[in-house]
Amino acid sequence: MQWILFSVCLTGATLLANCTPENVATNGTTSQSSIYEIHVSSRAIDGDKTLCAHTRCDENPWWMIDLLGIYNIFNISIYNKVGDTDTRLNKAEIRVGYSREINHSTNTKCATIDNFTLKEWQSYQCDDKPVAGRYVSVQYQETKNLILCEVKIHGTKKESPNKLMLYNMTKTWEDALDYCRENHKDIASIPDRETQTRAELAAMEAGTHSVWLGLRYTCVLEFWFWVDNENLEFSHWAPGNDTTPADCDMSGAMETSGGHRWVRLPDDTKLNFICVV
């Protein structure tokens, strides 16, 4: 196993810094489509191969782990024991990515399990190279029980040159902008899905319903823009927030719960905010 992980580390698209994959599942939080009796989702990462996560007989049952960070995932290993029901996992899909959505997920499909061998570790890689993500899921596209006795996810933390930092003080949008520019690089912009995920992670300890971002509306030209001139091709707006003209003195914030969608709010609203440091 160590040789396999080392070779993937070297043969990916690039040689990654600090490339020593470890089991990054141990500190994650798990969930699943349902719970059969006492077989909760966390049993799949508790280090005990005799205790298993187990759903009821659901339509499209699933198990997911939130790694609480962004990782380059090299390898997913699964161990299942012989059980009273089918524990071989054949036809189950393994996905890695930034989305918490299970059905119609945009996450990368790493493998469709076939010829699963019980009482042995089975290992799966994503196209022989690491795939970045926060969430890893296992799911059937049929009605049955999903059973996972132990899951290990080998990866390395994916670093970013621009760190996002949450400030729990409450400020108007302009005051938040001034604070970030005076003390750091700028107020946060979100040009892509990875940065959106980093902002969601930064906002986990927020004390307000939304956090200010560097989104600004010009009521003269009637469009939204990032104040640091980042491209606005990626968007994560809540329905209706970007499709109709906004009032003057409006700026963009990210919700701190649910889908972490972007919303437009009056500039004088006092919120926590995220800076690029």
C-alpha cells in the first residue's frame, strides 16, 4: 500500500509539495441516508472493523464524509466483513469533490466498485492522479442497504497562496473593505468553486447570518463586480439575487448556513467579514 501511494504521488500531473499521504478521514464528520438500528455513519471511520455503518434499505442509499478541509485525495480504501446482508458494495460509486449534494452531484466519480472482496482492504484511485475536494461519498444507484465497516482516505492538505480569514467583529461593507485593505491584502473574492469552499470553511465560526465579501453593485451600469477585479464567471447566488436590478448602495455577502449562497444586502448592514491575508 505504501508503494502504491508513493507512486501516485510522483506520477500525478505535478509533483506535490509535502506529498506524504495520510488517512485524513479520522477528523472528519460523517453522515448517511438513514440509520439501521444503532449502526451510525461514524462507525466507518472509528478504526474498528467489527463495527459498521449501515443504512436501511433505501432508494439510492449514501454515506458521506466532510473532511473539514480541502485535500488532494490519492486513494480511498474500504474494508467490509461478511454480514447477514450483501456487504460486497458491487455497483456502488465513490465520488470526491466540493459539493455536499448527493443526487446529481458534480463531484468527480473516482470509481464504480466491481468484484469487491470481503475481509480484505480494497483500494480505489481517481484516474491514477489525486483529486481535490472536501467531501467523499459512497452511493448506490438502486434500492438496497449500504454497509461500510471501515473507510480510509489517503490525502494531503491542499494549500492556497491566499488564506481566507474570518473576522467576528461586525462592520458595514465599506468599513469591512477598509479594514481588510489596511490590515491585509483585500476583502475576499470568490472566483471559483475551490475558493467558495474555502470561504465556507472560514465562515464556520461566524456569528452573523451572512458575511461580507468583495462583491459590489454599480447601479449606474447595473452589474455586479469584484472590487479586486477578479473574474465573475463563477457564481453562487441565491435565487433572484443577481437576476433583477439592485438598488444603489448594495453589496454582496455569503450566507453562513444552508447552501452558503450569495445574497445582496444594504451596505450599512453590520456583518462579520472575510479578508484575504
